[in-house]
Amino acid sequence: MPQLDTSTWFTTIMSMILALFVVFQLKISKHHFPMNPELKPLLTSKTNTPWEKKWTKIYSPLSLPLQ
């Protein structure tokens, strides 16, 4: 049974790692990241709803008197 020739494995593996590194660097370099990320001010508008003006009580079914 012939022996497996592994003399070129190092060159093949190193060239694959180098090619992957170059591809990932090119992919990452195409992204534009903001230099100073800042929060945008949120404008909250107060809406008047009818149930906020009057007091309501919610009864739990367990707290109601037995019928």
C-alpha cells in the first residue's frame, strides 16, 4: 500500500489560511461603522386616554363574593 505524500500539506494549509484572512479582511473593510455613536433624543408625546382620567378598579375573580 503506497504511503500518503504529505510534503505539500503545509503549503496548502498556509495558503488557505492566508486566503481566508484576506477574504475576511476585504469583507470587514466594506462595512462603515459610525465614529461616535450617540443616542437620538426621543420625543415622547403624552396622549390623553379616557381611562387615565377616571379611577377604575379591576376585580380579580377570586376576590369576588361567592354566589
